[in-house]
Amino acid sequence: MGKRQVERLSAVAVKKATTVGYLPDGGGLYLQISPTGSKSWIYRFTLNKKERQMGLGSYPDVPLAKARELATASRLLAKSGIDPITARDNERNALQQQRTFAECAEEYHQIHQHTWRNEKHASQWTNTLKTYAYPIFGTKAVSDVSKADILAALTPIWTTKSATAARVKQRIHAVLDWAAAKDYRHNHDAGIWAQITRALPAGRGNRGNFAACAYKDVASTLSAIRTSGSDDSAKLALEFIVLTGARTGEVRLAEWSEIDFDGKRRIIPGERMKSGNEHRVPLSPRALEILEAQRGKHPKLIFPNNKGKPYSDMAFTATLRRLGYEFTVHGFRSSFRDWAAEQTSYPHAVCEAALAHTMKDKTEAAYFRSDLFDKRRELMNDWAVYCTEEKPSSVAQTEMATQY
């Protein structure tokens, strides 16, 4: 067919047409005019010896040029033996099934919410994504979330809010992997994370480490804390954190029901542990002395503040800052780990178990069920002794601390 036989209509003719019925443009494309005067496009074709017709949209929403484009695409499908109506419906269904990143994150959160340690942690999980990820790509189809999108969310906070940025990265990673497993995210490249890590700015946030006190200075630091002007309960809690290698929250919320004085141990319930597993903590003689000093101050909390409530994380940080120290409370765990590695011969597994670290090797973890409690008791007793023996290099720090 020549062009004149196929493209019979003009844009002006389509606009002015009023006769009820079908006006052919050629190649199976028709302009349909209803008795009410509305106009729409119809494509007629034959497939498997059956005549079919397919709506291509109403005029003027779909102009003549667009109608011809749609008719041409449908004609090519029909010539290949593919029903263009079925193909269109499948495409629409696929689009309807596309989920945004935010929708995937919410669904992931709902499915996994029973694994969160507490309500606060569950809300923080989604809040960090709402704050840092959603504004960049929350409404974007999860299949279309790119490395550039992820970097746009992480880069501004990578060095200024390193701990938060690391959590956001971990949560984005979890959502995208889950979406790929559910077939919501297509052409997912699991290797993008190494590229993203290399692309992020270098700095403290990129290492994910907490500033730590050198282990040789821990004894003098504890001595300075004991003679500082902070609340007695706060000072003892801070020392207890150091002696037991605990995370701050594990001591701030510590309760008397967790203490077994006869067994010289503390049993932290799983819901307060990062791993979600119950953790037995051997108590050194000095740790037991601290507990004895706290007896009778509160019926439930071991280390209550002067209002009978748990201390905040900042209360302990403030004690360190008033003494002129720049390291973090959490960094004392690194101090302990460095000391254990460099100054003792305890096996790696014992040192890691003391910090309640889970084994990264899942196969090894499946066969290794012991928490090495007796070995850890020896290790923590040695650590407590080390923490009470001041080193000569720390004298100046102790003198400075007594001024506060």
C-alpha cells in the first residue's frame, strides 16, 4: 500500500469529523465517532483467522500521530502471531505489580517486625529510611533504584553521621535483596555494594569504628572517673561497662533479676542483646564490689539516676567529656579487644564470646554451641586486674582529672 492509501486522515479532518461511525485511516486504524460526538481510536486486525478489534484510546488525549504509532506496534505483534490485546494487558499488569522502594521497605518491615528487639528499634528501622532514603528514591520503582540514588542518600551523612549512615546502608541493602528475591526488583546486581563502598567518601564513617581509649590508659581513665564529680551511680555504671565489656544499653537498663551472686554471673535476656540471644557474663571481684555498692538504691534497676530512671547514653559520654576525653563509651569494647589480642594468649573465640560477638562463619557457628563461660571468667578476671593497675604513662591524665 502507498502512503496515501494508509494515512488517509489528517489532523484537521480528525478534529472536524462529526459523522457517527468509523473513519478509516488505513492499515486497520479507525477513528470511531459515537452518537454523543465523542471520538476514539480502534485498531482492527485478524489473528488465527478471527477478526478482533482493540481500543487505542480516546481523542484528543491520543492524537492522530500517536494513534498511528500504537497501531503500527500492534500490527507488528499481530504479524508475529502475538495477540496485541494480550500483550497490552500483560504490560499493564506488570506495571501494576511494580512496587516502589518505600512499599517494599514497609512490606519488609511488616514481615520481619517480630525479629526486632523492641518497639523503639522497630520504629528506628523505618524512620531512618524515611529520613534519608525516601526523599531520594522512596517513590521510585524498586527496580529503578540505582547506585547513584543510593550514593545520593548516603554521601551527605557518611562522614558526619557515620553510625546512622552505616545503618541506612545496611537497611537499603536488606530491602533491595529482599525485593530481588520476591521478583519485585529485576536485573538486581548483588555486587553493587562493593562499588558503593568504594565510591563513598573516605573518613571515620567509612571505617565504622568508634573512637577508643588506648588499653594502656584504661586504668588511669577509670581512676579519673572514680574521682570525678559525676553521680556515684553513673561512675559505677561506667566502670561496670568497662569491666564487663558490655554495650552501654546492656548496663543502663540492667536489672537485679539478672544477677546471680552465688554463681558470680549476670544473665542478660535475649531481647536486650544485639544478637537477640541470652548472654551470660562472668563477674570479676571488682564487678561484684560495684554491685554490692548499688544494693538497696532501687528495687529493679541496678544503676538508677537520681530520679529512679535509667541513665541516658549521653550521661556517660558527658562524664568522659568533662574529663577531657574524646573517645566514646562504646570504644572501651575495642580497648578490651586490643588488650586481649596483644597482651594475652586467650583464643580468638574466647575473646569474641566475651563481647557477645556472633560467629561470621555460619557453618562454624552451627557446630560450635558453647559460650566458653569458664574460659571467659578467667579472661574477665585478668581484665579487671589490668584495669586497676595504673600505668606510669597515665599519671598526667589522672592529675588532670582530679581538677574536675
